[in-house]
Amino acid sequence: MRVGYARVSTRDQEGSLEAQEAALTGAGCSKIFQDRLSGARVDRPGLTEILAYLRDGEDTLVVTRLDRLGRSLPDALRTVQDLAERDIGLQALDVDLDTSTATGRLMLNMLLMLADWERDLLRERTREGVARARAAGRRPGPKPKLDQEKTAAVRAAVAGGQSVAAVARSFGVSRPTIYKALEGAL
């Protein structure tokens, strides 16, 4: 069975959902799931529902564009990989991707290999950045919110009887940051 998925965000044009549904119906989808998302939402109940609905080895998921499957390329490719592992077909109308064909499976494998390469490249860059920071005598990671002078002032203020919440407000940081300063973690 061919099942469609349509997704729009607040950035998309108003008629986009209807256009996607028309294209999916034209592609032979007997059922269509959809998500309407605001820019900040990460959860996609319609996608979660369709992934549970699809039968392994039997169904094909149809989308108008491959980017409808995720908020980013790695996110979309994780969904694509999940479908491939479950032997669920995928058809993306925009790139003429159909994993029921040999060419479609080749394209899918190339996309998945690119996603792996991107992850490896990110790991490599992260390791190089950490090594550069250590070689320069810096601590890897984000800059501490309190320098040594402010940490000493925080400790003195708390030792002098001020509450952690009051000290946090006066330094413009969170209470956990103050607790870390008191424990010597900063």
C-alpha cells in the first residue's frame, strides 16, 4: 500500500499542505498523514503515527520532497535509514527516488553514505578543535560563565551569608553555575 506524508511549517505557504496532499493523492496514496508545525517544534506526531502505521516489507511511504521527512538532512536521513532497515519502500516525488527500483536503492545508499561521511567529518573536526584548544593551553568546550575573579567573589558572597539565588541574580548566571563555582568545577 502507498501511504503519503505531508508536512508544513509556519514558514511554508498556506496552500502548501493542500498542494502536497493533491500530489500524494495523484501518486496513488490511499492514506495521507500530515503535520503542521511551528518553527520551534521538534516532535512530529504525524510522522510518528505513519512510521507506526507502515507495515514492514509491504508498504511504501510517499513524500512530495525528501526534506519533508526531517528538519535537517541528518534528521531526514535517519528516517530514511529506519525505513530501509524495515524494508519499507520510499518514494520522493521531487527527486524521482523510488526504493522499489535498483536505481532508487542506489540513490538511497549514496544518500546514506553521504550522511555517514558528514557525521565522520563532524567528529573529525571536533577532535581537531579539542586538540588545538589543548595545545594552546585552553580548556575545550564553551567559555566558563565565571572567570577566576568572579568565582572568588561568588564564594565570598555565599560564605558571607548571601543566598545562592541572590548571588546568581547579581552575577547574571543560573543557580547551578553558582553551585559549580562553589564546588570548584569552574
